[in-house]
Amino acid sequence: MDKAFDWLNDAVFYEIYPQSFLDTNGDGIGDLEGIIRKLDYVKWLGCNAIWINPFYESPFGDAGYDVTNHCRVSPRYGTNEDFERLCNKAHEKGIRIIIDLIPCHTSIEHRFFKESSKKERNEYSDFYVWCDDPKSEYPHLNKREYERDDRYLCSFYAIQPAINYGFYQVTEKWQMSMDSDVCRNNKKKLIEVMDFWFSKGCDGFRVDMAGSVIKSDPEKEGSKKFWQEIREYMDKNYPGKILISEWSRPLESIGGGFHLDMFLSGGSLFRGENPEKDYYNYFRKEGKGILFRFSDEYVDIMERIEGKGYWSFVSGNHDQARIIKGRTPEEVKLIMAFIMTMPSPPIIYYGDEIGMEFIEGIDKEGSQTSRGGSRTPMQWNHVEKNKGFSSSDNPYLPVDDSPDAPDVESEVGKDDSLLEYTRKMTSIRHSHPALNANSHFEFVDRKMNYPLWFERSCKDETIRVAINPSGQKYVIKEPNAIGEIIECKNTKLSGNTIELEGLSVFIYIVKKTS
């Protein structure tokens, strides 16, 4: 990539769900001022970039992903001026601000949709995808009581009508080509939204449902072309500004011009366990995971996108159960060690650094119980009301009231806390060029299942990392001279023999003899 993106080489991102981070006006809902007040905390943690979930005007049928005005901050979070102030304050501290872009749909309450649903033709009639064929069986077509006697295509929920950027394969008369004047003009409106927020100081966008902008696009060739054109526009007008995709298919997304895609599911590493099919996460103390289910695909993809973009590991996000679910803080420490020593910029989801739990049974604003439990308020201390999140009697979501619920204040300065360990690992990453996003990666022994043993290197430094997330003991022998020991957790070193006890980490510099 161009040198304008060199900052990504040392980037560590922190995702903030704004309504749950910090409430400063007592209404029970987190706000932009709350993020401003905690910028020093984010920097102290070792993060130098923040990704903020949607804060736009919305009826909140899907927690803000149903937008009624893409260019205005919802009053519950503050004002557009507050956002500008946030960017300015963050930049003063060396922190970049990335915001969510929702390109595929609006709210059903958006002014454009209300105009589009009118019977009489107007400038917004084709802004959304409408089907006038009552016999069409195209999926996700919805019918409501409007002047217009057609069905509209929705993106996710029925309250989210799809914006019409066109179809890659046009198979029915009501479908428009992505290259039609109408669809290209609709795309220009998206670029206008991006221009607006760039002018306010944002440093890039995380793009919601990035691979779904073009319809009937099975190989994603249309969506890739769509974003390639936007990337070209950004490189020309906003050098150094980035695009992050919600895609989790890096060969497609990076090929489409995105700078960074996310390793979302965790696959066989962190999530998606199915014991009935003998499918276990690698990062479990039971030690039943199979490394090659991750390693073979990972190596292949990373080799193919090298120098073009990144495939980043995340501790979690707003759509997944918390990473600590079913784990202990000691187990999560190993995951933090892993994501902080692997290639590509890592992303920490707010609260994961202190071990916030997934709270069962929460469903609000479209969150659903499968993900609502990961969106609860940040736990700042154990003294103030609502763990320091808000002075309100009615916080946005219930705060974890467990007697042993973690909080930031209790973990700061506590040597064995997850928070201090996470901070230690971000510091290690920043301090060693071999652990930068661009530095070389290879497995020391891909045939070895446990421990996970890999090498990171650049011209000035070679580091090896051994992580044993299982509860069993493993012994490995380093053939090279061991130099500085960077991190040693539950590990014994005897000469060049490394004894890794259960839940152990050993990070060290090697001096190769050949």
C-alpha cells in the first residue's frame, strides 16, 4: 500500500458502542462527550484508533443501523459539533476516528423512502429497489400500505429498505443494471455522505454489509467494482483515509479496495464450537482444537493479500457473544496475546479488556438475545451508580450487577488483571517492529497442533511466539540462540528447552545462526 497508510502498520483499534460507553448528561444513554472524556483511557490502553458504531439520526429499530439522516448526529448522542470536537481532541492525542458507514439501506422512516413510496414519480422513485411484478419470487421483497402498489427489497429487517445500486445479473424487468445512470447517481449520494464526514474530521469508515451493495452478485464482482471506484476516489481526494469492511472474505474485500477486513467468526479459533460434530475451539483449556483448520487457510489468504491489505483479528464485536463467555480471564489473556502478536492491526471490543460478561436475555432496539448481551454498559468502577456508566435510574441496558463483575478502576494497577495484561500486550506490540502489522509471519512448525508456535520478523528483529491455550503441558526446543525474553507466562526455560505449562505464553527474540 501507499506510504499514506503507514500508520496502519502500528495501529491498534478500539471499538466503541456509543450508547453503552459513557453517559455524561444523565439520560441513561452514552454520548459523544463520553467518548471524549475517555480518550486518555483509550490511549493509556495502547489503542491509537477508535471505531465507533452508528450515531446517526434513527428511530432505533436496529440500534442505529436504520438511519433517517446519514449526515446528522442523533440528539441522544450529541451534535455534529460534538463529533468535530471528538475528532479534534482525538487527533491531538494521536488517535484516529473511524465511523460506521451504512450504505446498503436506510430506515423505512427516511424522507427519501417516504418520497419513493409515493405513486407519482419523483426524484426518489428509484432510490430504492422496487418490484412491480407481483409474480416475482426474488427473496426479501416486502409489501406495506403505501401509495405505490409495489414491493420493496429489504437489506436485513423489513424496516431497512435497500438502496438501489443495481444488479450485477439482471434477470427480471424491474431490476436495474449497476451501470445504469440511476444507480450511479444513487452511488454519488453515498459519496456525498462520505465527503461530509471526512470534512468533519473522520479518518475512515467501517462499512456495514460491505459485500451486499450490489444485488444478484454471487461472485461479488459487482460489489468489488463498486468499492474499487470508491477507493480510487478516496486515494485521490483523501490520502491516508481508510475503508474497513464487514465482509470476512478478504480475497474479495481486499480485492475490492478495502484496506482491512475482519476475521469475524473466529472460526475454529475462538467461536463456532460444535462438540456433537467433534468441532472445538483451539483457544479452550480442554485442548481439543485442531490448528490446521485455521492455519492452512490463514497462510494461503495472507500470502495472497500481502502488501494489498489486512485481515485483522478482533477480540469481539457488537454482533457476537463476549469472548469471555465460557472462559476465564486467564484464558482470555492468551487470546489477547495472540491477537496482539499476529499480523494486521488488531481490534479490541470495548469491555473485553476487563473481561465483561455476556448478559443473557437482553433484547432491545433490534439487538436480539444473541447479541444484546454484548452491548451492555461499560463498567468503569464499582463505587458509582451503574458502575460509573450513568447516573440515570434507567440506563440504556442493564449493567452487570454480579458481585464479581469486573470494572476498570479495580483492574488498573493490579498486576494479574486482564486489563493490565491487555495493556502490556499492546505495549509489547508497539515496542517491537517485528510485531508490526506488515512484518513477516510464518509458523515455526505447522504440523504441531499444540502449542501455537510462530515467528514474526523484519530486517531488524526476529521474534518467536509460543502460546499454549490448553491445560496440558508441552515442551518445545528452540534450535537458535534465545536472546531477550519479552514475555514469560507459566513457562520455564532450561537452556533451549521451553516448558509450557497450561495457559502459557513465551515471547522471545531469537538470533539465528544460519
